[in-house]
Amino acid sequence: MGSCCARHGQDEFFKDRFARRAARRYRKKGLGKTSQLLVERASAGGLDGATVADIGGGVGQIMLELLKAGAARGEVVELLPAYEEHARALAEEAGVTERASFRTADLVADPAAGEPADVVVMNRVVCCTPDGVELTGIAASLARRRLVLVFPRPSTLATIVVGLQNLYFRLLRRRFRVFIHSPAAIGAAATAQGMRLAFEHKGRLWQVAAFARA
């Protein structure tokens, strides 16, 4: 993900220290409620023999849970290489090393780098890039069965939280920013690739949307 980092500064925030904390938190507490809901929706209809692509999956928590739920193989497709060491360690601890893989790729800059999968997930990824809507369309094009996303809903709370985060980044003179994309635009990007909205949940801060192949 070198080219994307140069464009949007993700490497200024998502470093090895961040990845190490994410892995430690997953070992200690497992998934949070919103991430658990994502796994439930991605598992709807069964996962036996399915392949999973966890785009922007970090240390691979979601992928690991889907492998435990019955998926045959899973791959984390990350913009940043900082996560790889920790993702591989977690896969080894879970005993799924031969069924899990990690790859760095910038799917927006190079959509051809994506490989189709039965189930594609993006957990709090579209908010980390101004290309979030475009990335959703690319992810949808790769999903044979289901696409499940978690992203900030355009609420007063989200606007305040994101505004404070971006102020912090500006004060530190970092290029990275967080984005609240229109749910309608995200949905349109998925449906344009032949998918239909199958499930939607709006929490206080995060929105979960599951799409199925029409």
C-alpha cells in the first residue's frame, strides 16, 4: 500500500504500534459488538467451503472469526505492511496458518490486484480514505455472495467525533483524515455491481450494511 500511503497519509497513523495494540486487544477481549454483528451478517446463509477477503483487515480479527465459523480460506488485503507480522502470529495461534494469508495491495490504485471471494468484508475501512465510495464498488465487484461493511453513520455524534479526530491530526501536521461518506453513495456503489441491500443496522456511531449478490 505504499502508493496510497503517499496519497493519504495512512502510514502516519496505522503503524506497528497501532497494529500491536490491535492484536493485544483482540487476544484479551475478542471482537467488539459492532464487529461481532459484522461477522454474524457475513456468516448469514452459511460459510462452509467459502473464501473470505478481509479488505483493510488489519491484524485479521474478522477473517479469523469467519474461518472459525466455517470459511475454508481467508485473506487479509491491507494497504499497510505493518499489520502482517501480527496477523500471521494470530493466525498461527488460532491454528489456521494454512488457511489464512496476508497481502498488501492498493485496490483503488490497482483494482486488478483484487481477487474474487465468496464473502468480502470491510470493517471501518471506507472512513479511512477519501476514496471510500470507490473502494466499496471495487469490493462489491469482488464479492460472489456477500459484502458486509461497517462505516460511520452521518450523525451528530459521528460528526463531532470525526471533527475532533481530524483536528488532532491537523495539529500534529499529519495528512491522514477520517471521512464520513454518504450511506446512499456507499449503497449505490454496491448496487451498481449487481448487489442488493440485505441488512442494515444503524448504531449511535457505526452503521452496518450487508449486501447480497442479486
